[in-house]
Amino acid sequence: MTYRLYPNAEQEARLQETLGLHQRLYNTALEERIRVYREIGKSLSFSDQCKMLTQWRKTVPALARLNAQSEQVTLKRVHLAFQHFFRRVKNGETPGFPRFKSLRRYPGWGYKTHGDGWRLHPGKNGKHGKLYLQGVGQVPIRGEARTVGIPVTCEILHKAGKWYASVTLEMETVQRERGMGMGAFDWGLKDFLTIATPNGIETVANPRHLKNQLVELKRLGQKVSRKIRMAQKLSGRQKGFPISANLRKDIQHLARLHAKVARSRKDFLHQTSAWLVKRFGAIATEMLDVKSMLHSGGSRKKRLNREIHAAAPSAFLKMTKTKAEEAGSWYEEAPTREIKPTQRCHACWRLPDEKKKLSDRQHRCPHCGVTCSRDENAALVLLRWLEMRLAGNPGHCSPQGAGREPSEVWSGGSFAAAKHETHAIP
């Protein structure tokens, strides 16, 4: 659950000071790891740096005033940064050595245990309330958890000049309404979703949040770049040049617009995924390898890649899967390389003799003569594949050995409402 914080002037100053201390602690811990490795050829562990933190707190009064557990969370982030670095090296990926972080780019800090450095005081019926932070005080908050739970951990985030608290709640069960129909969807850009149901085809429009703000984002970006170049020229420094009040104002304006686009996108993804789960008890789509979709094409695919990023297909599928598990819905992702939904004909279930190109937006089957849009055909292929899965008959090109009996929960075109446990996802 994410709450918006509304600190007064004094609390704002204390929050900024705390953020700066955690940023310097992060950079100091990173610097120590590098120094020790260069001297003895061995990396410091998380426990080693926690012991060092105890000594730092004795000599630095500002660190002693901070919550000790929140400082350990910051050291844990340094540890995880190195863990991911070593993992990427081992897997042959681009390593990306952990970086020192500027205050402007440092996201925030965290707390491990409710009651140790922070305490949530929800308002009436769990809506809004106040958040106590050690060294800051009682900060008014706005927000409401969808499901009541016990606060466990907290992350304080600073985004585009605004403060947020991301609180993890522990709850016994997550209650989410589940539909009783069956549907399969194909993700796309022209239409965000093309949904096939036993009753026909439906579409969900692509809101294109980024494209609608692209002109203003470009104008503000060019304005900020122009002022940065001027400040660099006047100071004679590429880094560490003085930032004027006007430049800072323009940077904040640009950051707020980017944050608005991100919020709009996230809200749309959450609402659409919740709507799907609320309507359907059985949902199917295809596995999307977004990295491969963006991999090739160069400059000629620049706009297409930007639109793919803006639509966030991976985030949407993850949200849909999570909500389906919460509701106890049946969620399946068809193996794309095996089923080939965009190539296969939904009517005769055969593949074309010549592979369709991305520019071919119409499906014309050379075998049975069926004609429809490419996205509509893909959704119908996925629906037919889902029907075979639910009937207990995997059928041609369907995965074997799921270890389940879908026919036990599927009857007469709808799910039995009594069977509400979360099914295993293969």
C-alpha cells in the first residue's frame, strides 16, 4: 500500500536531512567495499559493514540520531547491488558495476520492523491517518489499503518533489472478486487488448499516455538541456556546476510530468487487470519475450520500441497473474514458440506456408480461407487453446503434463463458484 505524505515545512527539512544522510551512508559503504577490495583483494560482506556501522554511529552524531535498522536497510541495498553485479558477471550479461548515487537520484530509505523507527496510525475505517517517523514526527498521510492487514515494513520514497510511504501489509487472505466466464486476450499497440470470448470479440483501447504528452516532454527536455549547457559554459565545469533557481524549477516541472505519465500508466494497468479478473474465471494469453521484441531493428524501430516500453506489457501480465492468483482464477500463458498464435489459423489450426510479417495486419488463411484481423485471430487461437486445456484435452501443440484436471472445475461455460482456491500456475 502506498500513502502520500504531507509534511509541514519543518518536517520537510527533516525528511530532506534524513534522505541526505542515507545517501551519504550508501556512498560511504560502497566506497569502503571498493577500498577494501583494492587493498586485500576481498569484498566486505553485509555483516562486516553492519559491524562498521556500529563504529560509525559512535563517531558520527548525525548517524547516531537515525534509526539503526533503517541504516541496516541502506547497507543491505549496497549488498544486493553487488550480489546482482556478480550474478550478471556469472551469467555473461552486461555487469553494470554499482554506482555512487547523487542526492537528486537517491530514491529513499526503508524500515524493517513496524514500531522500530516508524509506526502507522490509520484514520477512521483505515482511510488516511498519520505516519510516525523517528526524527521527523507525526506526518499526515492520504491513502487507503484495499485489504486490511498488519503493517510489517515501510519504504519512504522521494519522487518529483513529493514524499510517499510504501507499506507492506501482512494479511491472512486476500479477497478479490472473481468472474465466471472464459476469455483469452492478445496484447497489442493499436488496441491494447483484443479479447476473445465464447460470445465474440472485444477490444480495449490503448490510452497512449506517453504519446499524448510527448510534445510537452520534448519541449521541456530541450529547455532543461539548453539551460544546463549554458550553466556549464558560464561555470567552465561539466560537473558540479551551480544550478539556478529557474533551472531547478524546470527540472522539477519535467520530473513531475514524467511522474504523471507513470502514474497514469500504472493506474490504467491496475484497473484493466482487475477488470479482467473480475469478469473472467479462466484467462489465457501468450508468453511475451519483451526483451527479444525490443532487441533488433535499430533506428527504424525507435518509435515502435518506445510504444512497447510505454505500454508496459510485462508489468501488465504480472499484475494480471497476481490478481488472478488472489481471486483463485485460472490463468494460463500459452507457449508462444509452440502455439504461434499470430501465425496459426484459429479455424483450421494450421500454420501458413509462408510466415506472416509484422506488417501483415490481416489474417488470410491459405488453407481454409478464413479472413480477420491479425490480433483477432491470435485471440481466437488462444481461446481455442484454453478451451482444450479446460476440457482436459491438451490437443495439438499444447503443453503436456500439467498435473491437473481442468474439467473438474469447468462446467457449462462457467466456473463453479464454490471452488475458490488458487490453482497452481505451471
